[in-house]
Amino acid sequence: MVGGQPVSFEQYRYELRRYEGSKMIYTPAGTDAAKAYAAQKSEARKVAVRLNAKAAGVRVVGDTSHRPLAEEIKRFLQRTKDAGSLEAAQTYGVALADFMADTRISRADEIEADVMLRYHAELRRKGNGDRTVAWSAPLP
């Protein structure tokens, strides 16, 4: 924006950025400033609708946050294996299976701070040390 007006700079490409958890996600928005600005406004409206719907307890069609945690874990472990980290995938698999058994969480959107605190308390009750408890945080 220059002087309140969208201005195109041909040598630049625009990107929208957002967070998914703690990870920054960039989405290409083209080379036209006006179109990129419109895309940003549209994305902001979508985020507002999703947040308001969640606060009201309404599920948004197409919202992936209600997918089963087991499905998300399967996808995560497959990406880990595809990256050539077979040993890590095995370790993550055991830890995540324990997490699901101990917390009885069925969806990723149910993982909140109090769930993690209870899980850490359960790990300590089972005799795990500080390093294991500290490592046992949800994966991004």
C-alpha cells in the first residue's frame, strides 16, 4: 500500500502468511498488489468466521480441525518415514500411541494446555524423568 492505495511492483511476488500452530505458512498471492490485498482481506474474513464459529460451538464445513487424531498421527508418521527418518517415526509412533492411550483424546483440536499438564502429571506418576516429560509435548 502506498498512500492508501495498492501498488504493484513487477519485480516482486506477494505472499500471504499465517500460522498453523507455531509454524509460519506462506501462500503465493501473485504479482498484482490489488489482487494480493483482496486475497489477504478474504483470508482475514475466513479466519474471523472460523474463530466465531468455534467460539459458538459450530463446525465449519471443510474445517479440518475435527479430523480424528489417529488419522493426523498416521499422516505425520508417513511424512516422517517419507523423509527417510524411519527410526524417528518408530519412536514418535510409540510416544504418540502412549499419548492417545493416556489422554483418551480423539481429535487434534482437543489438545489444550490442561490436557498436556494432565499428561505430564501421568508421565511423572509412571516414573518418567524430567527429560522424558519435557520431550513429550505435542508435535507441530
